[in-house]
Amino acid sequence: MPNKDEIKRIETKMEVQTYLDRLKYAILLNSTRINVVKKRQVDQKRKKIFTNRYTLGFLFPNEDEIDAIRRELSILRVEDYIETVKDTRFTNRSEMRVFGKELLGKDVYIKIRVELLNFFQAQGNSSILVMSFHFSDHKFKQSDFPYK
């Protein structure tokens, strides 16, 4: 589901595991900000069910969304990895990783960017951008996941 301004690739299993280890480290830091894009331009052309806002409200109706996302990101596995995308519009930003999970019997598409600033300092200015956390507009197939 990358847009035309993105270049995609498949990372090695070791690269994905390293990324997940760094993601989990960032989540453990109390200073890491988690930013969720709730309204995206692409949502104007989508059915409401495939938007971040709808999906988060549906999946976590009685829960703080950031806490729920923190939990869900912290349990991502290499087997959930789909691909890595380079955002050619913002070339100075880190790549985004795409994952897929089944939650409440529905396929959920997750695209995140982790910016680990001052990685070795406990009070760094790290952030996690959750670009996508929405129901997938197509059923995931086994072939979508290179390490499943």
C-alpha cells in the first residue's frame, strides 16, 4: 500500500529483528513520543472503515489509544513484517516499516517510522510516528509476509 512517492524493499530477517529491538527499546523510554496520524489526506478517498481514526476507535473503544498502540507495537514480531518503504518526499527522515496483524479477526495494516535521536541517552528525543494503523483494504495473504 505504499504510495507513488515511496520506494519499497524487503529487509533481511536480522535487520527486521534489529529494528524491532530498537522499537521496543524506544517504547520502554518514557521520553519517547508516540504520534498517531489520525487524519490523512488519503482518507478523503477511502471508506471510513479503512481509516486510522475508525480502526483505533473500533479496536480500543475503552482504552487510551497511545497506551493501546504502545502495547501493540511492543509485541510486533519479525513474522508480522511486510516491507520497508522509503519516503521520497521526506528523504531526510528514516524509512518506514510495514507490518500486518490480525486483531479481533480483522487484518490490520501498520506503518511506522521510528526516529531514535540520542539513542544512547535515556532522556533522548526519540519519537515513533504511526502513519497507518487501520483495517487493511485487502485480505492479507501468506505471500505478503516474507518471514512467516
